[in-house]
Amino acid sequence: MKVTAEKNEQIGKMTFASVYPHYINRLEKNGRTKAEFHQVIEWLTGFDNDKIQEMIDKKATFETFFQEAELNPNAHLIKGVICGYRIEDIADEFELYRKCRYLDKLYDELAKGRKMEKILREEKT
């Protein structure tokens, strides 16, 4: 599937707080924890628990969420298909959409029981 400007704008306007409870519910149903999800978010964005809570409290949009994030230098290693989109094929003009799909992919791997050391990618030397 191809990302459109409308799709990019639509996801940018969604609030992190509106999606967060759904993330947690699914994770807990699959035996994972909020702490593990926060570890994944921190790896991707640099946000600690306080910053994550601040984003929820101020109802930050995904656009604001990722503007304030310091993306992990290894985020480009997140590849694969999520929600019908191949992450590595998302055009640079839709960078926000790609970043949201990075988070979704990491979350999905966590929910499916993937080991944390595989989720938190590192460059192979």
C-alpha cells in the first residue's frame, strides 16, 4: 500500500493518549507489561516514564510526540510490514507516518512475544 498525504496528516493529528490504553490492554492480554512497552518507547524516542506520562497528560498528537522525540539511530533497522505498509518503502516525504509505523512494529513484536534484545535493534558489527 502507498502512504498518501491525507493518511500522513490523519495519523499526525491522532493523539498518543487516545491509542495508549489500547496498546497496554493488548500487551497485558498477551502477558507483556507496561514497563516493557515503556522500555520500547524509550529505546525508540528517548522518552523516560515521566516524558511518556507528560505526552499522555497533554494529549500530544503523534506529530508533536515525534517532533519532541530523539529517534534512536538504529530505528532504520526496523523493517517489515505493519498495517499493510512495508516500513522501509515508506517515502521520505511521509517521515511522520514511518515513525508511527516504527512504533507500531515494535509494539506488535512485543505483543507477539518477541525477545526484547531482538526488538531493541543494534547494528551488527
